[in-house]
Amino acid sequence: MSWPHGALLFLWLFSPPLGAGGGGVAVTSAAGGGSPPATSCPAACSCSNQASRVICTRRDLAEVPASIPVNTRYLNLQENGIQVIRTDTFKHLRHLEILQLSKNLVRKIEVGAFNGLPSLNTLELFDNRLTTVPTQAFEYLSKLRELWLRNNPIESIPSYAFNRVPSLRRLDLGELKRLEYISEAAFEGLVNLRYLNLGMCNLKDIPNLTALVRLEELELSGNRLDLIRPGSFQGLTSLRKLWLMHAQVATIERNAFDDLKSLEELNLSHNNLMSLPHDLFTPLHRLERVHLNHNPWHCNCDVLWLSWWLKETVPSNTTCCARCHAPAGLKGRYIGELDQSHFTCYAPVIVEPPTDLNVTEGMAAELKCRTGTSMTSVNWLTPNGTLMTHGSYRVRISVLHDGTLNFTNVTVQDTGQYTCMVTNSAGNTKASATLNVSAKAFTVPITDVTENALKDLDDVMKTTKIIIGCFVAIPFMAAVMLGPELGLELAFVWNRDPGRMAKSVPPSLQLQDLAALGERHPDLVVEVAHPKIIHESGVQILRYASLLVGSPSALADQATEQQLLEASHRWGHAVFVARGALWGTEDIARLDAAGGLQSLRVTMATHPDGFRLEGPLAATQGTGPRTVLYEGPVRGLCPVAPRNSNTMAAAALAAPSLGFDRVIGVLVADLSLTDMHVVDVELSGPRGPTGRSFAVHTHRENPAEPGAVTGSATVTAFWRSLLGCCQLPSRPGIHLC
């Protein structure tokens, strides 16, 4: 039989009942050739609604079935034994909206696993065996609204973990019971997120959530959040609901919730709270529902404000919220029923009032205002009329938990009278003091360090003998330039072994005790010693100055990185990191920021005498003329090769989407490289239309003395970094230069 040109034959197959399999719709063309797209239901699944719903649950599947119908909109693969989601597994399912892969054994999701899913709205991956967030697999999911990753053995959430899916509205990360670290930039890019679940993740601190400007609901229950600090919810101005049940909260500091201007519901039930700071809820004008039950409340004058607030805010339900646990005479009474007749209360007392203070511009300063209890409200009135509350930050000025007004570095404009105002349920007390700031005088010229003024970069290089292996503090960096006079003032030199400074550093510049560095008023402290110094003293340094880290391998330690970030934001100083021998840093960072960096590998090869290895790697023996000593994540390399992994660490910082866990570092002992260090950087980007990936490979040969840890060009690169960071603003955070 012949058919008119272009005619199609439609063959309709009636679907069997659900569970029988084999049903579906087939469309074939008499004019077409080759295999038709999959339209029939896989044998292991059941289909309905003309195969738009495909159910493959509890079928003992080890792989995703082939030939899933192309018109599928809902695909359920839950409760199987799938371990790996391979590249392009779903690429033909352009109409798929909901994909359920939960309750499998998924341990790996390959890059490109979700290619070809432009309509995907919901992706469920909970109850699997993922140990990392499959960041790169989320590429091109432009319509993804919901992502469920709860109850996976994920250990860390790196920077920009979800920046490839800015469309996300709901993100479930609950029950990540092995979670140890959340990067400061983990949630960057999630500007549309409305709901975030971080419940039961063993969190000891609330992570940085400032990027979530549209977040409306936040679940933090079931964690170990002993202390809630001011700034914990900075930026969450849209948050309406906050759940903190069973979170072991024992203390909430003054003004901890001030950022939550839109909060309507707060659940603090089942915690260890005995009292709350005076007027804690006063800034929360939209708060309507608060749950305070099952806490060991100690009922005294400090709870009176709460009783009044409950009566005014929820007058019809003042008995809903909390019962007194102590003293014995009030045990079992509802807080909302209490009034002044139950207590004898007194106005607050300032036990350590502020005193007049004379300081020099650039110094740190503190005006005390310590009260007898942390439950009072403390405010400071500044000379220009600004009212600062506990937890308030004005770039350089903050109010500490004990009421102290802290200045990280004062300016002449800070001069004036400051008034501390303390309030509780019985009244208020105030005390004032004058801060007098005098202009800084620079008296230590650079020529005190060398016999002649520094003329150019070559002359600068000659001074490195007093820098290597020590700290150098350099104030007044704004005028740094190359020329007849280098506007760079050396404030001090510190070395772990003071004896090494005896012949090379003038006594006036020697700092014997690092704890006294604040007395020298540095603007920038430069470390070129050992990662151990950053671990031990980095936070202390950031209290007084910005820090240039010459040993970036120190940041492979997650606790150290987190502590430095917190100190940086706390004191308003920057953490600069020298890029060292990493060639193409800016290009790597740009590609990573654009979401196009797929892999990054840094190989460092030199003679075995050039390595300074520690731990198990120190005992590694070469097996030939060229031996690979280590190949794996940079995070694992840095602790055992702290002085030979700084280039790899800089690469991990330049590519935060990969980070220390996914940038690969390789150490190679090569007997032929007696006079040089060789660094190869290999990166790959996304695949193009031909299927090939973008790739770059740089090869750098750095001449070096036999047995030297660093090459001759490394010193020049470091000084370039130093001069470069001096031109950057000293803003909080970690910055490569």
C-alpha cells in the first residue's frame, strides 16, 4: 500500500493496567529512518497519563532504565539500588518536571548527569550516599525550583555550591549528620531562595546566610546552637518564619534578632533558655507567634519585660508560651501571668563605666560599659547622634556582648563624647566618656632598614633577608609605589627565633613578643614563615591589622579558614593571600565565577631535595628517576607538604566552586630537576557543541638553587603580590592578590 507524500501512520497501543508494564503510545513515520525516540513504557516500570507519569519504585534497579518515554513529565525512581547517575542519562527528557531519585544508594553523580532537562522543576536526592554536593551536575537546570539533599553523608558545603541554580526556591539540606563545614560563600547566588532546611545537621554555629535576601522560612531545629549572636541573621530582612526547636540554645545575646524585620513566627521551644535579654523582641514589629515552651525559665526581674511583651502582643494567649522552672515558689506559673508584684526590682548598675581616653589615629580603642547582668539592654549614643545597639556594626565600630564600644582603628573624626545607656524592666542608667584622637605621626623612615633608600624593585628584593621566616608589619601602605622613594614604612620584624634577627634587623624594629604587635599600630602584617603561624596567630593579628598570608596552605584547614573569616568580619580587616607561582590566577577566577570551570589540576615537580615533607609523606621513597609522591585533593596535600603546596592552595582559593576538596594537587620527585621547580596548571571547561571540552595547560619553569624550597622567581612574585594587595581596599573576607 502506498501513502501520500509526507503522510504519517499513527499506531495507538492501549495501555495495560498500572504495574503490568509495556503500555504507552508509539508514533512512527513511514518517511523517517533510524530508531524512533523512546515512547513505550520500560518493562520494569508502570506508566500512566499517556506515559507522562513513569513509576519505577522498588524494582531493585541498579541503573536508570533505558528508553524512558520522551514525553515523561514525572519520573519516580525511588527505593532502588542505583549507585551512579551517569552523564546524559536523561538528556532526551526535555519535558521532565519532577525527578525522584531518593532512597537509593547514589554515591556519585557525574558531570552532565542532568543535561537536557530544561523543564526540570523538582529534583529529589534525599536518603542516598552522596558525600559531596554535586555542584557541577546542576549545570543548565535553569528552571529548577526545589532541590532535596537531606539525609546524605555530605561532609562539607563548599563556596558557590548552588550558584548554578539561582532559580531555586526550596533547598532541603536537613539531617546532614556528617556535616563538618559550611563555607562562608556556600549560598552565594541563591537570590531567589524562599525556604532553607538546615535542621539536624550538628551545626554549632549559624552559617553565613547573608546572600539569601529573599529567604522567608528557615529551619535550624535539632542542632547544637548553644549561643545565638547578633549578626547571625544579617541580611535576612525577608524572613517570616524561624524554627529553632530542640537546638540546645542556652544563650541569646542582646539584639540577636534585630535583622529580622519581617519575622512573623519564632519557635524557640525545647531548648535550654533560662532568660532572654531585655526587649529582645521589641524590634520585631511583625512578630505574632512565638513559642517558648519547654525551657527551664528562671523567673525574676529579667523576665518582666517578656511578660509585658506577651500581654501586649498576644493578649489572648499569654499562657501558651512558657512556664517558670525556678524559683520554687513560682515553678509552674506562666510567664505571661507575672507582674511587678512578684518581684523587687532595681534599675541597672554599670559596674565598669567608660572613662576618657586619649589615643592616636589608627589605634584600636575600647570604651567600657559593663553591667551586672547580660539581660539588660545596652545602647551607645555617638557624637554625631547615631544610636548603636549591641551587635551593631559601623565599619570600624561595634558594640560587644559585654556592652563595650569597640573601635578597630580610630580616626580623628571619632573624637567626641560617647554615652552608654543601660535599660532593664525597672529603669535605666547612663554614663559618658570622651574619646580624643590625635593625628598619627610617621617617624620610622624606610632608610632605617637599609643604608640607602629603596630605588626600585631590585632594591626591594635585597631586603627580603629580613622578611623570609618572619612577620613584617608595614603601615601607611596607601602611598606604596616604585620610584626614588618607596612610600613604605617598616614597623617591626618578628621571628620565632629572636636570635636570627640580631645581626640583620635594627633593635628598634625587633618585636620580641607577637602579642605586643598592636602597640606598633600596623596596617598590614605580612607572613612568610610557616602555616603553623597562621593557625596559631592569624586571628590575633586580624584584631589589629589586615593580614597577607604567604603560606596559603594554612587555609586548607577548614577551622582555620573559618576562624580567619570570622575575625576578618569581626574586626573589619582583610585577609590577603599571595598567589605565588600560580600562573593565570585571574583567568581561573573569571572562568570559575562564570560557572565554566569543570576541573583544575596543579602539578609541581622538582628534585627530591627541594621538598619539605611531613607526616606519612616524609617516609615516601622514590622508585625511579621520576616518582609521583602525591596525587589527590589539595586539602589532603597541604598538611603533609605545607611548604610545597602553596601554589595548589592558591589555585583552590582562585576556584571556590571546586575548592580544596576538588582541585587536584600532584607532587612529583624528579631527579633530573636539580636546578628548577616546574609547575603545570591544567584546567578544563564545559563541552562545546562538538563534544570536546575547553582546556588550558600552562607550563612554568622556575630556576632554583639545589635543595631550595622556592625558586628565584617566587620572591619577585611575592613582592608583586605585596604591592598589589596594597592597592586593594581593606575589606573583610579572603582575597587573592
